[in-house]
Amino acid sequence: MISITRLNGSQMWLNAMMIETVEETPDTYVTLVNGKRIIVLEKAAEVIARVKEYSIEIGIHAATIKVQQTEEWS
């Protein structure tokens, strides 16, 4: 889970695995795989950095790199 801040200033915890897209137009919109959109105070780069940190923390990042390397070697 990652911490994000809604426009009204309230903090919420979001399942990073449910994020489909993050876009900044100029507000930052987080779109989930179920289609729900959340507007947050953080910049898109900050949300993406938190997702990357979370992925590294739970070990998904390393597994993704290993799969990519294996595919490149084939």
C-alpha cells in the first residue's frame, strides 16, 4: 500500500497493485484497474516513485527485472 493525499487534504492508503495509470493534467489523476479515478495532491512523479519503492519492498521489482533479462537472453 502507498500513502496518497486527496484534494481535501485527507490521507488514504492505496493498493499500488490496483493502479493502472497516473497522469498529470495539471491535477494528478490515479486511475485504478476497476476504472475508478482519484485526484491526488502529489505530483505524478511522486506517486510513481512510491509505487516503485513499494514494488522493491515486496520484491516485485527484482522479479520483473529477472524476467526481462531472461526474455532478452532468449
